[in-house]
Amino acid sequence: MITLKSARELGLMREAGRLVAESHAIAREMIRPGTVTGDIDSAIDAFLARQGATPLFKGFPGPVPFPASTCISVNQQIVHGVPGAWTLKEGDIVSLDVGVRLNGWCGDAAWTYAVGEVDDEKRKLMAAGRHLLHRAAHLCGQKQLWSQVATEMMRDAKKLGVSLVRRFVGHGIGREMHEEPQVPNFFDASMNLPDFSLNPGLVLAIEPMVNAGKPDVRILHDKWTAVTADGRPSVHYEHTVAITKDGPVLLTEGVGEPFDPREAPALPL
Ligand code: MG
């Protein structure tokens, strides 16, 4: 069942979103050559504990419970990277995903950061990923159905020469991190996911995962880390987006660059 949120509930979700944004700010300060990904995770875990907030990925059920508070995925890692002994180096890209519950309400956002100077392939891929997230958030205020948004995301991905991962999808969010509906970054007649209407009060974690090469995914032996099957780089951008009478708003504003989803983003060509 899809639950719509009241203005008061959106305010509470915005508070959780603020802690997600502050967690990203901590990471942004730490991301440089020589930083160990496990140290970024520890810093955010300590920050959330001080705030009385719960990190939602820690212990998340799977083949083994997720062992950290954040997902940190480097280069060809797509999502669900396990922070640990990996040392960042110049030219890496690092995707950080943080989900938080505060006072019973959740926020969830991911962003891909450059470590120093990155090559052209990664730079263009990052621009494409940011665009696809911003365009999807904008279109939530323009279209009636999610399938229409996902169709435009696929069109733009094609124009930008990148591929959208199909193995993982976005999600509704509220009291739980993962609520109905599922929010795929693609749409075609063969899929078995139901479409849904973009009504005021709906809150979605929109999260395109975008590969420079093919969309195929492989899972590493840690049972979590998803990597590109072709070894080419991948990026992940996610905001918690509320649809309101006045248009879409970002409840995780402050993650990534400033963006007003009521305005149409230009294709980064
Ligand atoms: Mg998410």
C-alpha cells in the first residue's frame, strides 16, 4: 500500500533528511587521496549516534547483515559497497549512500564524489548521473505517472551514452526506509512492476545507478558489493523527493549541488 504523507510528516522527514545532508558534508570533507573508506563510515556512524539517529543500513537483512552504517562504492562498484580498508586515490570516484531514521521518520540520499582530478569518462558519467536524478525529480511535478518519468530517464541516458542499472530500484520512503512503491529507473512492457500516480504527499527515494558501459551487474563475495560486469565505472545519485501541491521538493536538500526540482535541468552535452 502506498501511503501519502501530511505536511507535518514531511517536516519530520526533512529533519531526517538534514542529518543525511550533514553526513554527506562530513564525507565531503574527508574524501581525498589517502583516506580509508572505513574511516568515513566511522565518522558518520559517530555523528548519527550523537544526534540520536539510527543508521538504516547497519544490520540490514541480506545473505549476511550489512556490516556498516553507510554504503561506500568506489569506481566500478555500483552500490552496496562495504566500507573498510580501501584507501582512496587520486582519480577515484566514490559513491556514498546514507539512510537515517530520526524520531520515527526516514531520509535516504546518495552522491558520487570525485577524488581529486578524474578522467573524462568519469567526469562525463558523473554529469550524466546528476542530470538523470535532477531530471527525474523535476518530472515528478510534470507527469502523471512514474512510467512517464522513467521513460524520459531512459531517453536521456541514451542521448548521454550511458546505461541505467535495472537490477536495483528506488523506493517509497516514510516511517520505513523501503516502502511501496518500487521506483525503477526504466520502464518497459515486459516488467512486472506496477505503475503508480505522482500524487501530492507521495515521497520517493529516486536513485538512478548509471554505468559508463553495459548495465549488467555482478555481486562480490562479501554478498553485498554490486559491481559492473564489464569493469567500467558507475555512479549513484539519490534524493528523497516529496511531491507537493507546489511541485516536487528535495527532503535531502544539501546533498550534492543546489537544485530546485521545479526548474528543468539542461542536458549536460
Ligand atoms: Mg535508497
